[in-house]
Amino acid sequence: MKLADLDDLLVLRGAAHRLTLHSRGPARALLLGSHRSSQRGRGLEFEEVRQYVPGDDPRSIDWRVTARRGRPHTKLYREERERPVWLLVDLNPTLFFGSRLQLKSTLAVRTAALLAWVAAGGGDRIGAAITNGNVTRCIAPRSREAGVLPILNTLIEVQPTAPAAPPPHSLGAALETVAPLVHPGSLILVLSDFATLDDRDNACFSRLAAHNECRLFWIIDPLEREGLPDGRFRGGLPGRIRVVDGRNVHDEWMAAWERRRQRVNALAQRLVLPVTELTTTHPVEQALEALLRAPDAAA
């Protein structure tokens, strides 16, 4: 298994072509994104021409159509607004682990890159807060490639290169760093294995979710939730190999997983946050295609 590199992340631009981050539910705040408003008015995107009715803005009268049809007609527009999208990517050292196709860290980095390309392709401004548990790097939201490329480079630089215990409050530190920077109406996409999720994080999530749309992407390796089978297993890095007996650690292993599962589910249920589980078994392109496919690409 290899770490993600920049070429991997650039290629994902093609996979983002027919995907969208369109909202799947009612907004918690006034959306500022490049999504068409149901309120018609003077804006950037032409909608239609129809017969003038009292109350329409006289400045929008289409004089050519009016002259041709003999009755006043007006142009209608839909407002188009640019929505900030924030990626909050937790790359603490527990993600340097994988028993199947890829490391959890590689899956997290590739998922963040694909989501960044999707956001930029949809006209949104994309920013990020990327943490390794000790340091959080923030990239202010920008449009198009100017927003995506700094994020890709930071993901490559920050991804873990060796396993270790996660620093305490890893995810929470990133949440607290980004919270003052997020404007109401933003879309916040949180990528983590939630190994360090605690009560302090819940409070910060509550503040962010009150005025923004938040979605959780849970990075999982199947071995985490299934546990080791019976037998003795060697794992680690050269010079740091450990031998583990699957039967002896099974109960403790599964209890730790159950505590994490309960914390994540409790957070999602309390704040009504959608959770997408992504496993190292499948490439991210496959995992997100059904979730983010644009309506006109479903056929």
C-alpha cells in the first residue's frame, strides 16, 4: 500500500465531472452557494421571458418581445450565489492503517481531493482545514483550480507516514481552528475516522451545524469493526513489529469499536447530520458515485 501522491489527486478531476454537492434537505441557514434560488429577481442567470404582470420590475421588460407580441413581457432571472464549501480533514496517525485495498489515510486524502474537485466544478468556493493532530493548516475558500490546488498539496504534505497514537482532541483542535472562519450558510464536509471524538467536539459541532450544512464522512477499515480472527498476527513497521493474539484481544478490540460507533451515531442523530461510511475496500470514485451523482446523470 502506498501513500497518495499529487498525480493521484489530479486524476480525480475527471471522476468529479458528473458529481454534485447539491443539498439533499432543507437548509439550516440562507444558502450562499451557486444553487438556484427559488426566489426570482435580478441576478446572473437568465431564466425565461413571460407576460408582464403588475408588480414586476419595469427595468426587466423585454422590449423586443413586447414589440413583437404586442403585449408587455418581462425577463426573469434566477439569482446565482457562490457558496463556501469547507473540507475539514482529520489525518491523525491512526489513519496510517489498512488491511484491504488502501490505507485509511489514502482513502481520506483521495476523498477530500474528489470532494474539492466536485465543489470547484459546481461553482462553489472551496477551502479546507487539514490537521495531523498536532498542527492544523487552513486554506481560505477560493474558486476553481485556485482553490483546489493548495488543498491537494497540503493533503499530500500532512498525510501521516507512520502509525502512532492520536494526539488528544485531534479532531476538536481542527474544529476550533476553523469555526471562527466559517460564514453562515457554508457547507462543511468532515472527513475523519473519529478516533478522538469526545464531548468537547460535540459542542463545537453543535455551533457549526446551527447555521451551516454539515456532512460526516467516516473513514473505516473493515478489520476495525470485525476484529482480528483467532490466531497470532504480526504487524507494524520494520523494527517495530508486534505479535498479537486475535482471541486474547478480541473482546477489548470490539468494545473499543462499539464505543466509537456509539459516539459517532449519537452525534449524527442529535444534530441530524448525514453520515457516509467509506471503507478501504472500495475506491472512493465508486463509493461516492451513487451519493453525489448529478440528477441529469442518473440515467
